[in-house]
Amino acid sequence: MGIRTIVHVDMDAFYASIEQLDAPELRGKPVIVGADPKSGNGRGVVSTCSYEARKFGVRSAMPVSQAYRLCPEGIFVPGRHKRYSELSGIVMETLSEFSPLVEGVSIDEAFLDCTGTEGLFGPAIQLGKKIKARVRERTGLTASAGIAGCKSVAKIASDYNKPDGLTVVPPGGEKDFLAPLPVERLWGVGPKTAARLKQLGYNFVRDVAKTPKEDLERLLGRWGAHIYELANAIDPRPVAPGWQRKSISEETTFESDTDDLKFLRDVLTGICESLSQKMLRENLKGRTLQFKIRLTGFETFTRSHTLPSPVFDMHTLREFAWDQLERFDRKGKAVRLIGVGVTEFAEDDAEPQMDLFASVESNQKSKGKGVVETSEGQTREEKGQPGNAAPNEAVDRLIFAMGEKFKGKVKRAVIRPRGTDGRMPRLLRQSEHDDQKET
Ligand code: TTP
Ligand code: MG
Ligand code: MG
């Protein structure tokens, strides 16, 4: 592979900057996006905060109560996810002006392969300046960019001089750039691996880089080889275009810790319903289900389970979540947070075997405005296998489609095999879906 020009762009304090963009009175102030701090008694976590708030030590994922203690004068705001994804879309669109190879890695960051664009945009430093200026022009927000010959170094470079930074690592300069950085800066080295490395006497990237690969493998197992390569700026991974969400999840932090099993199950049901609708909207199906639980004292556990084929239906999610909740040994402790997630997205490979015919009653019935009759415009055909997960998916799809159509609650969805007579169709599931809900 020849020398590449890989750019990594990451927006600065993304959610908080958007809040400051939309409300000028927040500019220059410590803005903290996340759960309601409730005068220090709030129970959720911080999503992110403005750089003004970071001076006080506030960070992403910190409990809001702690953020409140560190920064009582902070302006706490709840998140507006629709607005954030809208701007994320504009950012990604803007980046695609610079290369057809743009890989979104999260809501606020992307890789671009700009190899061979010197003629158009000039040398790397000019390219970086142009990208940042264009993002600013189109969104009013600042981004930081890193440019290097591979993804892992570009990623570290974009973070090197935040906010509003631009760091260009010249071809061949990658190892020198990485050498003095602490090991935790390596992309993919989490807190646990970093602690282990330090325990073994590897504090800086240079310490890892000069150790023979075999020694690292012996000390760290399979990870050893990977870490050796990262430290030596060996990363041939291509920029894979397309925005690819890698996981989706939802969680709830309780007002006060609870051990009420019925309540916990109800909360899980709500989470699974909402997750399933989101997955449907984004056309996602995942093979690995995750359950997260946080107990009194902030101890957090996750459990995951991989299925033979990908799912998104709320029944499967709920069955999994309820089962995990029941099995989890809390050692008598109450629950502070629970959540469910799905990863390992994949195409569905189940064979559809039977056409199903569907009809829906909307909530207009309950308002006395009459039932939505099953007729051309109000039915949808779904494919599925009776008795398996598929009909559930079909019902979820249907409720979603009807919810969009009637702009409100869909009270009931019914599915019956196509071609049966006009008698009352078999009811597979009842559901309330409020489509106005912020997702
Ligand atoms: P990041 O890019 O990690 O952080 P950031 O953009 O807020 O700040 P930085 O300048 O350091 O890049 O994450 C992007 C957004 O994702 C962030 O604005 C909010 C959201 N997020 C969470 O909701 N929870 C988290 O724990 C993290 C890390 C991010
Ligand atoms: Mg960011
Ligand atoms: Mg980011």
C-alpha cells in the first residue's frame, strides 16, 4: 500500500456546542448536557459538557450529581437527540464534499480517505483547514481534525489539540508522533489494558513499540500483537464508506434505587419496545443482545448473548432482558440503572415462508371516529413465519408503519395468514405505540 492521506474529524463537545449554537446566551458558559441534576440529587449521567465545564473536571459518563458538585454554576440541559442527529447528518454530508470515501464512526466523527486530493485541496495542512472551515460554515460548529497515513494515528491526531485543533502527522513521522504519548492514548487500549500495561512497566507508546511482538503476545495474549502494531503505526485498515452504526442501546436510571422486580420488568418492557421501534426505523437487526445493570454504589455489569440469527423484535429483546434480570445475582443490592442494547448488526437470513395479511385498528376507534377499515390504502403485506420470531417482527413493522400513517397511537395490530376468510383475525399481540415520543 502506498502512502495514504487519512483524515479523522471529530466535532468539539458536540451536544454541548449545539446547545450553545441554538441558545447564544449559553455561549462561553459551562454547559452540561445530560440527566437533570436535581440540585445535586439527580441520578443519571453526563452525556457531554462544554469546554468551559471541563475546566471544573466535568466529563462524559460522570454521574450528574458529581458534575453538580464540581460545577454548581453549570447550566444543565437535557439532550435533544433529533437535533443532534440532524446536525450529524449535515456534518457527514459536508465531509463527503472532500472524498467519496467517508466512514462515519459515531454521531460526531468520521474518517475520510483523501489520498490523491492534493491537486484539488492542496497539501494536508490546507486540506485540514478547508475541511474545518467548511464544517464551520455549514453548521456553525467547530471540529478537530487529524491527518496521517493510517486510521489509528489520524484518530489520535484529531484528539491531540482539541478543541478546534488540526494536527498533521507527516508521512514517516507516525512513530515519532506516537512515541511520547501515554499508552492509554492508543486507539483501542481501554482503561483495563492500560492499567495492565503500566503494571508491566509500559507507560509510554515508545515502551511498547520497541518490545518484540512475541514478548507482548506472551504477556497480553492475542491483544499483544494488535497493541504492538498500533504502537508502531501499522494499521492497513481501509476507510470503509457508509455510516455504520455499530450498536444501539437504551437505559434508564431510577429516581431511587429499587428492587421491585415487577417495576424493573415493566421498565425493561418499555425499553425493549422503544429499542425495537428505533431498530425498525433504521432498518437494523442484531445478533448480540446486551443487558446492563448498575447496582447501588455504581457497580455496573453487562451480560450479552448471541443468537443464531439477527433480530429486532421486541418480544425477543424482552424475553432476553427479563431472563437476564431474573438470573442476575444482585447479592441483595438494589438497582440503580438498567438497560438493553443490540450489536453485531447483520442481514436477516431467515427464509420467509408465508405471506401474512394485516389489518390495524387505530386509536381513532376509541375516540368514536370509527375504525380504520381494512382496505387498499390501509393494509400492508408482511412476510413472516408463523410461530417464530417473524410474526412479531411483522407486527412491530406494522405498528410502526401505521403509527407513521395515523400520526398517533396505534392501539392494536392483527396479523392473519393471507387467504383466510373474513372472520376476526388471530391476535398475536397488543401494543401501545406513541409515535410522538421523542426517540
Ligand atoms: P465525543 O466525541 O466523545 O465527545 P464530545 O464531542 O462531546 O467532546 P470532544 O470535543 O472531546 O470530542 O462524543 C460525541 C457525543 O456523543 C457527545 O457530544 C455526547 C455523546 N456522548 C454521550 O452521550 N455519552 C458519552 O459517554 C460520550 C463519550 C459521548
Ligand atoms: Mg467529539
Ligand atoms: Mg466523537
